[in-house]
Amino acid sequence: MLSNRRLIRPNRRAAGRISVIGATDGGRILEVALDPTADEVEWEVVTALDASEVDKRRLTAR
């Protein structure tokens, strides 16, 4: 996902968490929720799921 187009935004469901919405090399568009760790440059994956239709449109409109 990180080498493809992506959108990073605050997560609506949890304070301090971010969401990365992006395409995989296989063409799937996922939303990955990340929590910060004690190391300010590392994030912990909480969950990943198929992105909503709204998020898919936001990503492809960029």
C-alpha cells in the first residue's frame, strides 16, 4: 500500500488513531487503522478491512 496512492486521515472511531486508505498491488482498496506507539515513527496495525465506497471514491478522485 505504501508504494501506491494513499490517503491518511484521523480515524473517526478512536482518538489518536489514524486510518490509511490505499490500494494494494493486487488492486484491492483497504482501510488500515493504526495506533501510535511509544516510538514516534512507528505505528501498530489495529485492523484492516475493505474500504467503504465513499473512501474508494475519495481515493480515486485524488
